[in-house]
Amino acid sequence: MPDDLYDGPIVDAHHHVWDLSLGQHPWLAPEGRVAHRYGDYEAIKHDYLPADYLRDIAGTGIVASVYMEAEWTPGGGLAEVALVERYRETSGVPGSMVAQARLDDADAAAELAALGSVAAVKSVRHKPGGAASTAEAAAGVRSLLSDDVWREGYARLSEHGLHFDLQTPWWNLAEARRLVDDFPDTTLVIDHAGVLADRDDETLAAWRSALEHIAEAPNVVIKASGLCVGGAPWTVESNRGPILDLVRIFGADRVMFGSNFPVDGMFTTLPALIDGYRTILAELDPAAQRAVFHDTAQRVYAPLPIG
């Protein structure tokens, strides 16, 4: 490997595993159809277990991983955590996890207390909905991020040492900025780089502006993950600019790599994905490369090592 390419340890800050025989993933059922930014996702409607993930990461340098909740049947967050805990104990995958939590549910307080008692659970996710386009955002459409009951649930996260993983399109990040300002003791992790679904110049400029605004808040970090574009392969050329923008805007110590496998496996292999990131990040100094590939995720999620 050339001297300027990173060859140190990697933490994968965002991946899934699932057993579809359990019938707990409605969106992955044969009849399941949800709007997905990647379009047709039939190719991932199959089991993806820790053994499959371990096969895919062989030789990549990944030493630890973080499981992302996979949209079990609503209300099944604790059962999902129990299953993933068993996976972790028997395979070392994952090293820590982000759990499902419906922050506006009537029993949210009890659920968060239960999740906070599980050492491997470091964060929770609840997709907030809201504006589905820039036009809707400009028209004032708001998400759960502005809902009083939901925010009461969010306010409890810091009591249990939990972060929040936010998956929402970049045009909703101004709303998220108000949230992080109101709750400075809670770390917000922006998933999938703010869901950058295309690469036209106008979109990229608006996306960068949205990131620059929320990056002013010190309690925000971001994942360089989920950067595929429906109908196109993942390439270094299409992703070099966005990935380096993330590092420029947030600083390497607030950016972390995530594979988003098996979903992004529709576009690339895991070794090819990591090699692409290595190529893109090679212009950074070694400490910055290590931060993106390892140190940021290790600090935020503290995953135990595989094995």
C-alpha cells in the first residue's frame, strides 16, 4: 500500500444485520415497499447476519463496528437490542449499537431508561419525518424535531448518557440546529452526511451551506456514510468533493466513516468502498485520516473490538 494511504485500524460507524425470518422488518418483507432515496432496494431483501458482515470486511482493516437499528416493527426496539446483544456476545459484531426509540411514545421515559442500562447502546434513532423537499421546508413544513412531546423525549437522552442519531435530508438541518442549541448536553450524530441524494451544483452548494450552519454547534458530529446515488455506482470521482467537504466543514475529529452495509452493497463491495475512502482521504495528514477512519467513531460510540 502506498505510504500516503491509510493502513491503520477502522471503526465502521454504521451498518446493519438482519434475520428476515423473524418477520420484524416490514420494509424488507417480500411485499414491503417504502420510498427509498436509492430507489429499488429489492436486492437487499435477504438475511444479512454477523457472519455475512465478517465475510464482507475480511482484509479491510475494520476492527470494530456499530450496529444501526434496522426499523423493526415499531415498538420493538428493546427486543431488537436483546437480539443484537446475543450477536455481539457470540461473534463480536457489533461492538456497540444505536437502538430504535420512539421519543414521542407514551412509554418513552421507561424505554429510554431501559436502553440506557444496556452498556452496548450508545445512541438512539427515530427518523423525524418532516419536509420531503426544499420547497416544503421553505414553506414551513416541520418535523418531529419541533414537536413538544418529541422534544420532551429528546430532553431525557442526556440523563441516560445517550446520543441521538439523526437521519433527515440536509434541508431539515436548520430545524435540527435549533434542537442542538436547546439541548447542548446531547451529542447529535448526523447520519449519511445529511442525505445528499444527488450531485448537481445547486444541491451541493445548498447542502454545504446547511452543514456549515449546523457545524457551528459543538455538540454535532457527522457520518461520511450512505453517499451512494440511485442508479449510479459509487466512485471516487463522485464522492471526493462531498467527503472532503465534510472534513473541511466539521474537522476530521467530528467526521466518521460508516459503510451502511448491506444497503450500500447494492452499489459497491466493502473493500472497494474502503479503498475509495483511503484514496480520497490520502491528501489529509495521517492524524486526520485516523480520526475519520477510527478515532471519532471510537470516541462517540466506544465499540468493543471484534474478536
